[in-house]
Amino acid sequence: QLKCAKRSIPEKVFIRTYEDHRMAMAFAPLALIVPEIEIEDFQVVEKSYPAFWEDLKKTGFEVQYD
């Protein structure tokens, strides 16, 4: 059994990918509820889905690269 409770939402979240493209892709939708997320080593998605960030932009997400 899993129980989840609503907690306060942080203003910014930092995600470590550990060089795993799945981490970057799995946590990107967190931007729907967290005002700002920063994903370390965002380029790791190129391994399996090179257009991931561009496709995410097309769905309405704001994506910025550093």
C-alpha cells in the first residue's frame, strides 16, 4: 500500500542524472508543478531520444539550455 500526502512545493529543484538518460526524462515533467527545475547533464537524453527537449518545448514546456 502506498500513501501520498501533499506537501509544500519547493521553488526550485535540482535533479542529478547520474549520467542516466532515464533520470532526465522521468523528472522533466516535474516542471508541471515545480516553478523551476534544473537537470544536471541534460544532454544524456541524446542516447535514446535526441529530440526530447525540442519535443517537450512543442508541448508547451519552457526549456532553457546553459
